[in-house]
Amino acid sequence: MDSTQLITLLSYTIPSIITGAVASYLFDAHFKDQQNTRRWLLEKENKPAILPLRLQAYERMILFTERINPSQLLVRVQPISTDKIDYQNYLIAQIEQEFEHNLTQQIYISAKCWSIILTAKNATIQMIRLGAQDEKTTDANNLRAYILSNLLDKSTPSNTAIAFIKGEVSELW
């Protein structure tokens, strides 16, 4: 094959390859745009149906965090005996029961919000355990007093979670 035939072959081949690549790129971009448009329309259609469910989930999570707030929990859940360990276990069981009741709500709220709610739950349980381990607490009533006195100085984990939930709900509008 001489050089003129090679140049002729390349002069036909290179533009064909370039045209094919550009066409492939444009088709790919067009299909991606169509897919994004379909996804946007589907989200737009479903948003009115999903918004009430999301708001209900946020409401339930606010209720959960209020119910595990130590100041509310200690008033609502009376000691079953004078033993502080029994009361500690009873309080933790109440928190876990509330949590399991609301476990499915995580599909409607953001992952960050769910993480903060989990942190509030675990911090509240930790607060109860630390109170039971303290040497000053000798019985269930002392445990209640210890936990409540520790809340006077600082914000509860529940209050922090509630503030975050309210902020996230305000972004929905």
C-alpha cells in the first residue's frame, strides 16, 4: 500500500470516527437528560403524596424524643422498687420500647436526622447508667434526683435532637 492510498483511507476514516464519537456523545447526553427529566417529573408527582408521610414521621420522632427526655421520662415512669439497678433497667427498657415502636420512621427522615435521634437515645441511656453507677445514688429515688439535678446545668440530648428535627422540617417548605 503506498502513501497516497493510506492518506486517502485515513481521510475517510478519521472524519467517520470523529462523527461517530460526537454522535455517541450527543445520544448519551440526550438519554441522560431524558432520564433526569423523567426522574424530576416522578419526584414532582410524588412529592404531595410523600410530604404528609414525612411530616408525620417527624412528628412521631419529636414525640419520641420528648418521651425519652429524662425530665419527662422520670415523671412518667415511676420506680417499680427501691433498687436503683432495677429502676435503671426499667427506664432503659422503656426507652428501647419507645424506640422500637418508632423504628420504621427512619425511611421517611434523613440519615443525619436519624443519626442524631439515635445519638440522643444513646446519650440518654448513658446518662441513666452513669447515674446508677454513681456512689451517691443508693436507691431509685436518689437515681431520679441525681439525673434531674444533672439536667439543671445543661441541655438534654432530646432538646438537641428536637432542635435539629425542627430545623429539618422547616427546610421542607
